[in-house]
Amino acid sequence: MKDIFEKRAFQLSTQFLLIGGLMLLLSPGLLFADCPQNRKTPAAPQEFLKMQNPLPLNDKTLKAGETLFQLQGKPIACKTCHGEKGNGKAESGFESTPPPRNFTCAETMKALPDGQLFWIIRNGSPKTSMFAFPSLTDDQVWQLIHYIRQFSKQ
């Protein structure tokens, strides 16, 4: 009887560890890209670092940001590199070293001021595949920033 009890306890503890490990892997930001990501992106100029998103965080702003991210960003939609879910898992065939930023990682996103994100979207990021998007209006950049921040809040 004692052997049966010990065997069942071992089975349950093994199942618990497997389920816990699976939950950890499926947590946003951990399945596809490192969280936090190790980056040495140069800081934006001081006047940009002080900037805060002037647009209201509402459904209209988020929808506009989603459209830019998923469909209309020019020259390419953001999802091409950052993945449809913002997890840094690019579309098939896209490769980058370092990998694209993982927007699902709350720790990474908390460390990035709005002005830094604005600067990167507008000017690109040296030594990465992130190129500049100078044709976007200021409002479009701010819409994108609101939208990409939502990935780390899921």
C-alpha cells in the first residue's frame, strides 16, 4: 500500500512540475523571444526622452494603431518583423540579428519611455533590422506606441 501511495505522489508531483513549466513557457513574452531582451539601443536625444504620448488611450486610437501595425505601416507593416502578436516572432522567412523587439515582455516595455519608442519608429535603430518610418505622421507614431504597449498588458 505504501508503494502505491509513493508512486501516486511521484506521478502527481511530476504532473505539477510539467504543468507549471508549460504555463511558464506559454506566458506572454517567454515562448518566442527573450524577456527581458538584452539590447544596447542608443538613447534618443534628451528632448525626445522627455516626450509622453499626447493621444488619449481609447478604442479609436488603439484601432488606428492596430491598422498601422497589422496592415498599413509603410514601407512594411510592423507585424512582418515583430509578429502578429507583437512577440518578436517574425513572419516566415524573416530573419534578424538581433531578433525583433518582443513587445509582449512587460519588463522590456516598462524600461522604454514613449519618447524613445517615438525616436526609434521615426529614425530606426542602428545595428538592427529596424529601419526608419519617416512617412508616418506624429499621430500615427503615437497610435502605434499605444498599440504596441497593449501587447505587454495581456
